[in-house]
Amino acid sequence: MYVSMYGTFCNATTARAARKAALVLAFLGCMTDAGCTTQRISSKDNIVLTSQPVPGTERTVITDDRQRFKPRVLVDVEFVARIPSDGRTLPLISPDGRKAAIQSSCTASWAVRVGDPLPPDGFDCTIEAVSLVKEEAGAPISTLKGQWILGRGADDEGYLVERPRADGGRDIGLAAWSGAVRVVARDEWCNAFATVAPNGMMAWCRRPVEGGDWQLVCERNGVRRTLRTSEGASWLMPVFGGDGTGMFALRLHAQSLVLVWLPFADDGLPLEDATVTPSMLTVVSLRANLSWAVRALEPVSGLAASPPRRERIAFYNPDAGRMALWGPGGRIELLTEGSFAATVVDPSNALVTLKDSLIREQLATDPRKSELMADGAWITRPTILSANELVGFRSDRTAMEFARLLLNAEAAAVTDPPSQR
């Protein structure tokens, strides 16, 4: 992969391929293979293209593979605003769904975005914080310009950003919604892939500037803990569990990638040796690399990977070409083929994003049951205010369109109250 990420070099072709693959995801492109499946239709009957065929002759029949979608809308899509975007970076949403941070322009290369040092000629980025409140939708709150790149999470205070340095180091900051940046990590390490919980707890990855294995760092209420790891293993892309009892992380060793659950100790942090011999894990790929890991969590930044009160994590599986779910002690559950984003809304249902629609998929059912929620490739983000109110956004490559998604009474009837998982 890239020298900054692995400590080893690869050829330019591989780098370009990885960059292209990641950008396809960020652009919200279709991840299904081109084929002869039909678009969604209203009728539940097969469509016969030949009219009244003569007996014994061949006829072409197109089977609607979305017969499971019912022709009704179960979510109200309330348009909020349309904001210019760089077309490559998904926005960050505040936990209450009232603010968004959008990378409106950035000249940084993909390699710099995912960990390379600051190039000799530098780069320029502009991040806009805007209001999503109905009465002032789209109104600017603050603007951050310079060599900061939008990160992976946000809380009530602000949103995460990263700043690469020429010496190979990398800083992590929390940009207040009002605009000022509070530096979280600035030291002799390359710090990256940070996330933040609604309560302000943070976790990120670090490695030596010259390359090597990535370690996990956690911080809560001013207490910082670096977790130990075995030689040759890198810990990546931390995600706080929505139920507040621990955190998820990916462990990469050679091409083996496993998803691990790290429970919190009494002090609210994982034990220092929790990463040495973890007991709850599942293998997700035997042909992975760092780019694979980054792509896996890219579509579910912020609270989306493990929403409040949920104990599972959602991630994109590049090998399977679809989203997947996993909970500690359970099996990986693959979602609809071609899905590229998902939010678990209750123990039995997930909102799943396809290339042209948002569906609700019933979990742990065979055969799989789904129904249409809204037209359009809406990516959803949960809020801490209500399980039935989400923020949605979709990209047209030049701007990000935001909407408030309200599950109507029929759809909300299957969701559990906030006190339950």
C-alpha cells in the first residue's frame, strides 16, 4: 500500500487502484455488477415482453427481483439543504443531527488523505460547518481552511480533523463548531483514524513516522491509554459500541483481517493488554490490506457504525460487495447485495442504502425480507434524540443534499423504545 500506512512501498499502479476503489465508494457509485436485473417496478407479476406468444415459441421473461419491496413509503423525507462538496468525502453529523461538517474543497491526494506525509507543495482544504435546523437550514456556522482534513466523527463540541506533517507525523484535532481547533494528539507519532463518542471519549491509531505497526490509543476524562499489541499486527479504525460497554477495532496481520470486540474495564477504558489475546473476534477477510480496512468503515462514520443503544457494528465488506453486521459472540450477517451503507434502527431492522433506493431490511430472516422506504441513494445517520428521526444525505458529486428522515407511524411501530437495544 502506501509507505505511510504500512512502512513499505508499492508500485504506482497498486496505489492508483486503491485510490480509485476508495473514491468510487465516496462518490456513492453503484457497487453492483452490471447485468440484466430490472429496476424496481410496481407490479408484483412477471413482465412478459412478447405479447400473446404462439404456443411452442420462446419468450423473454424479466423477473422483478425486488418483489419484496412494497409500493408504499414508510419514511417522510423532509429536504433540508444542498451544500457544495468535494464529492469525495462523506460529511460528519453532530449527535443531535442539528449540524454538519462538509469538506467543500480539498487538493490533497488520496494518499495524503489516508496517511501520507505533507507533500512539499502542501495542499488546501476548506471545511464548512452548517446548520441543519429547519428554520436556518444550510446557514454557515464556521469555516476551517488550511491543511486540515475531515476526520471520522463528531460530538456536541465539534468534529474531528487530521493534519499531516512534512516529517511523517500527523496531528489530530477537534474543530469546534464555532471554528477553533483543539489539538488532541500532536507528538512524534503518526496519528490517524480517530473517532469520538457522544460523551467525548476518543480513540485513534498511531504508529512511528518511519512506518510499522499501528497501536490503539484511547482517552477518557483526561486519562490516555495506549493498548499493547503483538509484533506484526496493526490495530485500525476503532468504533465505540452503541451500548456503551466497549469498542470495536480491526486487526490486520499480513492479509488476515479480523474484527474484534474490546470490552471496557471499570474505568471505562479497555485494559492495556486487551489487544494481546482478545476473546471475541471474527475473521472478515484473508486477503485484506489497509485500504480494505479504511473502505470498510468509510460509509459508516460517526454514530452510524454502531448507533446508540445498539450492540452490533455495521461495516462494508469489499470482498462480498455489500454491507455486513456483527455483534460480539455472533456471526457476520451479510445484508442485501450491492448495499454500500446501513444503519441498524432496532434489533430486527436496518436501513440499507442501495444505488437508487433506501430500504428497510429485516435481519436474521431467511429468505431475506425487505421493503422500500424511499427512492434515492440516501445514506442515513442516527441521532441521539429519537430512534425514529435520522439525518440523510446523498451526493451528486458537486454538492451534498441533506434531508431529515422521519419514520412514519407504521414504520416506527417496529422500532423499540430508547430504553431498549
